[in-house]
Amino acid sequence: MDDKVATAEKSFKLLLPQTLAAFFVTSLHLLVGQVIAFSGIIVPQLFEDANGTIPITESGGAWIASAPVFSGFAASIVGGMLSDSIGRLNTLMWAGLPGIVGSVLIAMAPNLSMIIWGRAIMGISWMFVSVATPVYISEISHPDIRGFLLTFLQVFLSLGSVLVYLKGWAMSWRIVSWITILYIAVPVVLIFFMPESPPWLVSKGRNDRARKSLEWLHSNHPNLKEKVEKDLCALQAEHEEKLKQSSEKLTLKEHLKMYLLPTFYKPFLIICGIITLQQFTGIYVLLFNSVIFFKDIGTDKDPYLASVCICSVKVVMSVVNTWFMKTFNRRPLLITSAVGMAVCMGLSGMFTQWIQEGSTYSSWIPVSLVLLYIMFGAIGIMSVPFLVAGELFPLAIRGIAYSLIITAANVMTFAALQAYFPLYHALGGSAGLQYFFGAVSVAVLVFIYVFLPETHKFTLTEIENHFWTHSTYLFKKNKVGPCTDGEQGNSAI
């Protein structure tokens, strides 16, 4: 027992520099949480201040919510290019500039147009941070703690949202916007002192800086010099192998042909279908409009504090999901998630209708059901589709295919946010809207059950063979089991 404790302490000490680097870099995801949740406090405050200096319509409220997503269409692509050209950390530090500009514009806005422009500019920061941070963590971290360090992304994002709703509960949106600058400036200063990604430095021929970066990241290693030289040699060999492979690339015509094969268009259509339904389950719409949503369901609970509870649930689930992803297959997680969301949102709609009709006064029940709905969503529907998207496509086109999936997700998020108020009125109010979200949750359940294959512990070859011969999973005749470690070979994902 003592030996195990000693070993754990030694491992912790060795990996502490990498953990600190990941912690400081992912702290900039506080900004991402601020961007997502800010519409949840500014829109209801503007509606409440009907006689204020900035009049607002429901269409204007929808644009405030969706403007960062709209600007994110191009920003995600530019962010990836910047990350590859000027470095992961430089991209993150430059991401602070549009964030600060956007915050100042919003804080000083004399009209609705400037608020929307400020939100759109902050969307650029959102996408730059979202693109560069996970790449940096993947490149500087030991495989044993990589998954754990990546959970920092969701923790800081959710924490940023919690802070927005707490501040929105106590102060005006202008003050909240001024304070947001601190959540940008402090992480940027911390990032300045962090080491750049060694793989990126090697790819640019900056071997001396890569050596210094490795020395920082392994500063607690007992055999520091040998460890650094070994890792540096491995990175150089890997880079040379990539250069060799790039010289043997497919021609443009051969590359384009891969997008006409069922191994691309079948998984692409499946993931796009899931993401479209995902957005109209309301799981993301709710995060952008939670205060308004809670006001409309008829509860007497404070909508800002209820929103804080939602984001707190996300913080907890982002940590729990690390274990879920390692332990359970993707399909059971998604199916459980969709069933739970459908039941919770359907029951919440029913209680909302009863409260509005005066049949019950248990206003705490809809709030509790919405919290459970978010919990079930966090288990699968909210995040697993993006994880699966990285596993379904052939390696040669995986990068571009995943970029197309992210673009499609942004388009559908924008559409869902724009549709929130029209759907609210078309469906007769909050109860009807919740029934709609519940029905779409059932639809995504059926879609996943019929079409999505399992990917956890399956080889790339097995997944590709599935799409060559099948369009559905439900009616697949021979469902091969996951490979064992000995069978995976070089084709394992």
C-alpha cells in the first residue's frame, strides 16, 4: 500500500508541470463560458428595461444570442490556420484582443447594433480559443493524464457560465461586460509564461526552443537531460516521417474521390443528422436563453439562480464524463441520454401546462426536471456526437471531415437560436416548446438507434467496412464485436 502511495506521489510530481500548463491555458475557457451565457442575462435585462435607452425585439434578442455563432463560421477556420502558422499559445494570446474589443463595445453600447457587433467580435475569440486549446493540451500532456486535462475545458467553460449568471443576478449587463475583460487579461498574462508546444516548435525547425519547452514540462523528472533528449529525438523522427508521407500524398483528384465514397458521405450524413436533431432538442438553446426559459415555465424560483444550477450541473458532469467515456460504449451513452432528455422535458412541459392552468402550484418540479434534462444531455447528446465524429472517418480525410462537421454544427446552432422565439409563439408558449424539445429527443433516439454504429474499441478497418456494406446499424446482419488489443494493430483508432 505504501509503495502504491509513493508511486502515485512520484507520478503526480512528474506530471505537475504539464498539469499547471494545461490549467493556466484552459483558464481562458472562462471567456468561452462568458460568451455563451452572456446572452442569457443581457436579453432578459433589456426586455425588463422596456423604457430604457436600448429598445429590443425578440428578433434582436435572437441576434444577440446567435451573433457569436455567426462570426464563428469563418473564425474557426482562421483560428486553425493561425494555430498552425504562429503557434498554439500565440493564437490564444491574440484571441484575447477581439474578446477585449467586443467586451468594451458591449459595455459602452448606445444601441442594439453595437451590442450585436460586440457579440460577433467576441465570437472570434471563442473560436480561436476553442480551436487552439485542445490541440495544445494534446501535444504537451502525457497520455495517462491527457483525458483528465482535457476535462479542464468543460470545467472552465461551465464555470465561466456560472459566474455570468451569478453576476447577472447581482448587477447590470454593462458591469458584467467590463468585468469580462479581467477573465481575458489574467489568463493571457499566465499563458505568456507557459512553454509553447514542443511538436509545433519541432515542425518549425525551432529545436532549441523545443528543448527548453520540454525541460519546463519535465522539470521534475529525475533524469531530466536524458528524458528531454529522448523526447526531442522522437519528435524530430515523427516530424521527418510526416514530411516523408506528405511527399507521397494522394493527388487532388484521388483525394476528392474519397469524398464520394460511402466511407465519407454515410458517416457525414449520420453525424449531420444527429447534430441537427441535437440542436433542436434545446440542449444548447437553453444555455443561451436559460433566464428567459425559466421565467416562462411558471416557476417562482429565481431564474438567475436556476441558471447557476444548470451550469453547476455541467461542471460536475464534465468531470464524471471522463469516467463514462472510458467505461461505456458510445451508443448506450447516447441512447440513455436521449431517453432521459425526452422523459424529463416531456414531464416538465406537462407540469408547466398544469401550473399555467392553475392545476398545481409545485413550481419547483419543472426546475428540477430541467436540471435532470441537462444532466442527461451532458452524458451523451451534448458532447458524444463530436467525439464520435472524430472516430468515424478515414484517417486521410478525417481533419477536413471534422472541420465540415464543426461548420455544420455552427450552422445548426445559429438556426436553432434564431428559431427559439418563433417556435415559442408557434407552439403556444413554454409548455408547447418543451413538448417539442421532448419530441425531438425521441427523434434523435430513433435516429441513433437505427443509423449510428458503435465505435468504442473498434478498429478503423471495422468501421470503414461497416459503411462500405451498410447504411443502417439496426438491420446489420453481422455485428462484429470490438477488437482485442492483439487484433488492433495499426488500424486501431
